[in-house]
Amino acid sequence: MADTTHSQQPDPWIAPRARGPLHGDVALPGSKSLTNRELVLAALADGPSTIRLPLHSRDSALMVAGLRQLGVGIEELEPAPGTDANPYGPDLRITPAPMRGGVRVDCGLAGTVMRFLPPLAALAAGSVTIDGDPYARKRPMGAIIRALVDLGVDVTDDGDGAMPFTFTGTGSVRGGALTIDASASSQFVSGLLLSAPRFEEGLHLTHVGDRLPSLPHIDMTVDALRARGVRVDRPAVGEWVVHPGPIAARDVTIEPDLSNAAPFAVAALVAGGTVRIRTWPRATTQVGADLETLLPRWGATVTRDGDDLLVDGGVGVLGGASLPGVDLDLTRGGELAPALVALAALADAPSEITGIGHLRGHETDRLAALAGDVNRSGGTVQELDDGLRIAPARLHGGPWAAYDDHRMATAGAIVGLVVDGVAVDDIGCTAKTLPQFPELWAALVATGASAASADRDGA
């Protein structure tokens, strides 16, 4: 069963229903995955770096706060004269400093913070305690704890492979050969690789588990390291060698978050019409880019800038006449699963989405949570060992539990496009990666109402 300790809000958010085909044009803030990786690398670099168009959300704020506690200087910048301010928040200037101990880091529910900061904080001289929200204490952390111990770091915990835990650093980490089982999360690999150039011997990391989910996120980490001059070799699948050496200071511009684009893109299939996501990168390691090939399997037409649907850049999604069922292995991009399960729950034929067993260890047990919410709404979802089987059913409104999980909340918003009265108990949890979600979603849904009104006026 999914965890039921999610916060209860006195006033549930009633998901707005689309009253006609959408004609949306959405600009999203920066990628959480890229922002938090670049923050870590900038904190370890050989000079100051500037991060332009970063994400400002709970996850990135927790990373900034944790780095500041460890001694890193992070300054919010005013826009340059004659330039427009980023509507989603200021650019950041990061100035590295020796890591200091004697601190307690709050990771909230942010997987990137709880998996990326411990290897970095192990470079501090002194004790560092890693803790987070109540449900975060249930998220798997054993791989990082064991890795730190194997690297010679003195770790004190309860033996349960979870937060809170404390380690006492000496100001350096030996590094060298290390094996881990990262089956529960690719973030274990990324967290170690990001700090590895600063280990005395670098790192020769080998994954020994049966499977490794979300490989594009590891590719993202490797690309970010190489862009800062770090030598990273990949001698075999599931094996990485990071050579010791400096991490170059670098000014970097963050791409829009393509995983946060998923509910907006899916909306075009559910409600009909067209939704454009602006400034979609032509080449990226973000797993959200897979939407370009996944959504056509549900009948969408996806177009790039220069095509008829688009005027000045981005990716456009045009809904099809029907929603077929789809059998899909989503091992590469499990974070897209909540949006795609919501889509499948509204399809015309059964779907099976597998390769997502690791989602049981995310912000909540997403498989149990998705099955529970859809089934309470009249759907038919069966949990599998590694995924979900979704059968067509007529859904009805009612409570939709978010479980403090931003992607569960947005899944409810998707269903609410065509089902009256879907009441998401905590839309505020979308602040984890997209604080502006309720406003952006309302603006998108309003384009359907405008289209319907225009059709009536034309009649």
C-alpha cells in the first residue's frame, strides 16, 4: 500500500475541466535534474560559476540551502542592464569554498539532494548529518551509505539503510574501486560520479545489480562532468571511471524541464487540440525528450519548430481522434509514468506499463498510489511486480490523494481535464519541481474554454 502520511489540505484543489480543444503555448522553468547537478559541480569547481535560468523550486532550494550550510557561497544575481529578468527567478553565482562540518542537512523529499550531497559532504572536515521529511526516511539510501563506508568514510546510522545518518569526514575521500547495487535508483550512481573527481584516486564504479533504471540521467551526469573538463571513461555497460582532477568553473544555461512538460503535452491527447512547449532543446539527455516518440503511440502528432503547428520554436503536440491502448517498457524514463498512467486510464483499450518497479521507492510508492487513485475514481488498475495494467473504465470525480508527490498531483490534474470533480488534496506539493503549476495549468485549460466560446460565437 502507498504511504498514507501525506499532508491533508483543508481545501482540496478541484482540477479544472477543459471545455473544448486546447490551444496552449507553455513556457516552463529550468530542469530540476540539470539544476541540481550543476549546483553540485559548481560547488566543487576550481572557481566561480554562473547558472543561468535555474529552476527555483523546493528541490533546488533544498540543494542551495544544503550547499550553503557546507560553506559554499551562492548569490542571486540581478539581471544585466538592458535584459529581461527570468520570470521564474534569478540566475545564481556559485563560489566554491572548503567544505565544513558540524552541520545537519535537510533533504526534504528531494532524491537528488539526499543522493548527491552525501558524497560531496564527505569531503568536509567534521560531522554531517543527512535527514529529510518523514516519508523520505523510508526512501532507499543503503547504496550510498554502504558506498561511503567502502570509501573509508566513518558513518553512523541505525543499520536500516535509511535517513537519518551521520558521517564524520576528514576533509578528503580516498576513492578508487567501488561496486554498488543501484537497482533502486540511478541517483546513487550520479551522486558518486559528481564528486568523484575530487576523490584522491578518482572513482572506478561498477554497478552489480540486476537492472539499472533511468540510464539517461546517468548520461546527463557524465555529459555535465565532461563539459567541465573531467575525464570519464565507460569501459563497459554499468561501469564508469572518473579520473581525479579539477572541475572547471563554467557558466551554464539550464534547459526547460522536459519531465515537467509531460502533463502539459499529455493534455493535448486527453482534451484534444494542440499544446506547444517552448524552447524544447534539439539535443538533450533529459528523459522527457522521449515524449516525442512515446506520445505518437497514443495517437498524437508531434512536430518540431518549422513545422506547420509552430511559429517560433519548441515542440507541438496535437491530439489524435482516439486513444489506443499501449504496452510500454518505461525502464528508461520512469518519472514519466504518472502522466502516462493517467493517460492510459482514459484510453479506449487496455495498456500495460512495465519497467517501473523502482517507483515504489520514490516520493511515495507510486505504483500503489496510482492504482489506488485511479481505482477510487472508478478505474481498473492492477499492480504488477514491475508495473501496472490499466483497463478502460468510465471515471468519476472524487478525492485524489497526492501523497506529497508532485507527479501524483499532476496525474490528478490530467484526469480532471475530462472528469468533473477530481479533488487533488495537495496541489501545493507541485512546488517540489514546478511551483507555478496551478497557474500554468489553469491558463492552459482556459484556452479550451476560449476555443469553445469562439466556436459558439462563430455558429
